[in-house]
Amino acid sequence: MKKKQAEGFGDTIKQFTDMTGISKMFENKDCGCDKRRRTLNEILPYKRK
């Protein structure tokens, strides 16, 4: 299985929270994590568009 390459800092934070189990605590709650991930990816992308 091939890992998806992180597009920005938001993806890196998500990978970290998944690996440490932090994301499991908020699994059934709408905490706004996806919106924050997208916003961080837009602000701090790894590749310029």
C-alpha cells in the first residue's frame, strides 16, 4: 500500500494525529479537523502552484 504524499502542513498534522491515536478521540465528533487541514495546506503548501 502506497502512502499519499502530504500536500501541505495540514496533511502532516493529520498523519501525526493518526499515528499517535489522537484522531481516534474525535472520531465521531465534528471537530472541524478537515477544514483546518485544508486551510493549513493552503497557507503552508509543500509545492508551489
